[in-house]
Amino acid sequence: MRAKAIAVILAAMAGAFASLPVRADETIPFTLVISRAEVAHRPALAMSVTFRGGASGETVVHLPNEWASEKELWRGLKSLTVKNASFASPIVEPQTRRLTHVPSAQITLAWEIIQGYSGEPNFGDTKSLFRPTVNEHTVIGALQTMLPSFEIAPGRVLGLDPHIRTVPPLFCDIAITFENFPKNWALATAFGATANQSIRAARCDALWNSNLALGDFRVREAKDAHGVVRLAVRGKWALSDQALLARFSAARAAAAEAFQDPGPPQILVSLAGTEPLAHGQAVFGTAFSYGFFGFATPNASLASLKVWWNHEQVHYWIPNRLGQEMEGAETALAWFNEGFTDYFSLMNAYRTHELDAKSLAEEVNTRFIAGYLKSPAREAPNAKIVEGFWSDRTLQQLPYQRGALLALNWNAEIKKASNNKQSLADLISELIEQARQNPNVVLTPSRIAEAARTSGVANAAADIASYIDAGHLITPREDIFGPCTRYDQAKGALALTGNGWTTAACATWLK
Ligand SMILES: [Zn+2]
């Protein structure tokens, strides 16, 4: 990651659907205990889980392995021990262990976690943004990098299914206990901020789709019609903690309204400062189904923070609510998962009055249009992006820019075809509805194209084949900003003159 770049990179993993009503006897008890510990005089976390093992007498343990750019995460789990079961040998794969036990035995698995890199979180070391931080002041981490998943029968996984999401999903009663932490430490997850937390009848992968913020965080909570937003923050920012919390709640409400789908019932947003950069600023975020986290340099501007929280919030819906994840989606489908998310994050900032119409156009000009037109990789086929996403910053940015431009074009086309009655947000609502009706449905380019076609995009499949797969240059439509202003092809930018911004027609069109 280059120092001057504002990095907003997302690794959205398997998501969670809203909890379905289930009978208490259908839920699976699952207990997680997290304690403060020391390993070789270094601060560590001791973690243990207790659950009922497989009825066949075998349970497969999938240790955390890959997440975003990181591999072999299982190396960070030390001193693995088990009670009421034994490890079968030989070990076939280092990230997979087999437990044998009395059928349906109550098993406890324990391990320790030490920090996965050295020093404090910093933009010079990607590991520090993805791997657990465990030091004397704080613990920061995505739970999926710290917790194994447990396959209690073929296709029945407590946690993240390494193959495909468990369908139908399993529901768990999850209890989390924090032990042995200093009294003044924050103990925040999406599900609470006290030493004993519980999640009843939630999808069993809820815990793995959330994050931890412990230690010197300041914790604030807000409740609105959509549920609880919990903020855990370290460092000083352009806004007060209360103001940040209010903006996060507003962003969630606006996105839920746009997609006509309620947001998660509770989320944890954590924001932690990194070491400053010699030059410039940086913000980085990752979204989970139950919240998102961010790292930012202490000088992060309000404008960059806005991009961060709107982008990560939109990820709750894109792609998490749109069905099963296609294999390789993180890079191959980044044009949609990241590009469309970037488009909706700007629209969300407009809806929450973080941007007015003209500043929205300025953002579109700078981030999407200029970014794309100046990109030395702008005509790279999608296969090149898949190849270089984690190693080449230009290739990593391209699907964000390219996808957002396609989103702008499609939105204008849908508006025109429907006489302004529909917009691109309705396409997302349609995909959400399909996934609600059939949780097995996979999010693929052809499914996106078909939903776009029925929404009024004339050549959606051909657009994807040409602009995404083959990488042909996208030209923004003249009407991508409706009656507010026009795209000036000679300048390669939205015209920023005129007073279309202030008209009622512009406000209606952008709604
Ligand atoms: Zn993202």
C-alpha cells in the first residue's frame, strides 16, 4: 500500500441473514471464553470454545487459514488443546484437524493468540491491518482470524464454512465471557460491551462475521428503529465520538431505506489510529455482517472518514445480503462488490447530507471518472485484476473505479427506461429479494446481468462482457447526473457549471 494513497479496501466475507424465528430446541449452544494471558512474557489471549461434537463421533476443526491478503492464519493459534476428544493423526492439512470423541460429546478446544506482527497497527505493514493486534493496551481483530470453525457433520458448520455457506443455516445460542481483563478495559463486540454477552438464536456464523475491540477504546452506543450501533474508538478524530456515532446511525438508516431492507440488528464499528505516515493520510476499512472496523492515520480528514463509513456500511447489503458468495468473488466480482458499493457509498453520503449535489459531482469526477481515465491499467481485462489484486495497487483500484462508472451508467439507463420511477437501488433490492426467497442462490455476473435487464438495462450482459471481462473503455453517458448537470466528453468530466444543482428536478432525480 503506497503511503499517500487513501486505501479503502474491503474484504467482505460470508454474510448473515436476519435471524429467522426458530424454536429454542433447534438452536445449538456454543460458548466462547476469552481471557487475558501471557505467552513468553508477551501479552496474549487465551481462547476456548465449548460445544457438542458431531453425533458420528468425529468433528472436523477448520483453523483460520486465508483472509484477504493473509495466508496461513492458523500459525497464529498456539498451544491447541482439547478436552473430551483427541486429535486424530496423521494431520492431513495443517489448517484442518480431525477430532474423535464419544458421539455428541461436550468438547472444549483451547488455544492462545499472540500478536500477528510487530509494533502498533501501521500502513507500512498490511499484516498489522488484517492480523490480530494483541498488546498491553489493546486487542483488535476480526474474529474469523482467531476462531476455528467446526464441522459437526458434513455440510453442518459452526462458524464459516470453508466450502460454501451452510444451507440451510444453523442457529446458535452463543455465550461470550471475558475473563481476567483489567477493570478499565473496554470489552466490545457487536453483541455487547460487558464481561458476559449472549446472542440468542442467531446464525451460527454471526460470531465469525464480527470483530473485537478490547482495551483502551472508548465505547458509545446508539439505538434507533434499526437497532443498536456500538462505536469503539481510539484516538482523536475530526468529529467527537458522539458525532461519529450519530453519523454511523444515519448512514445505516439511509442505506436500509435505499435498499428497502433492514440493517443488522446490532453492529460494532471500531476505529483505531495507526502510526502517522511521513506524508499524507490513509484510511482502511473492512466490513463484516455485524459491523466494520477501520484504521486511520491520526490526520485522516473528515472527507476520507466519510468515504470509509459509508462504504463499509453499504457492504452489509453488497454483497452480504445478495446470496451465496461465488468462488473467487473477492477479486473476480470486485467490480460489483466494490465498485457498486463505492457508487452507493457516495449516494449514501448525499442522502445523509454529508455531500450536496455539487460536491457529489465533484467526488464522482475525482474518484471515479478521473481515477479511471488516468489509470495506466484502465483497459486491463478482469482476469488481470484477479491475478494482481493483492500485489498491484493500480489493478486493485481499477474494479472500484470501473464498477462505479458502470453503476452510474446503469443507474441513468434504469431511470430513463422507468421514467424516473426506478433506480439502481431497486436492482439491489431485487437481488436481496431473490436471496431471501432462495438462500442457495449464488451471486454471479449472469444473475446481476439478468436483474439489470429486468430493471431496464438494455444490454447488461454485453456491458459486463465488454467493459468488465474484456476491459474495453467505458464512456460515461451524457445523462449520468440527470438534470443536475451533464457529462462533458471533451473534458472527460461532469460539468461543474450552471445551476442545475439547486433545481427540484435534480433533487428528485438523485433521490
Ligand atoms: Zn469495500
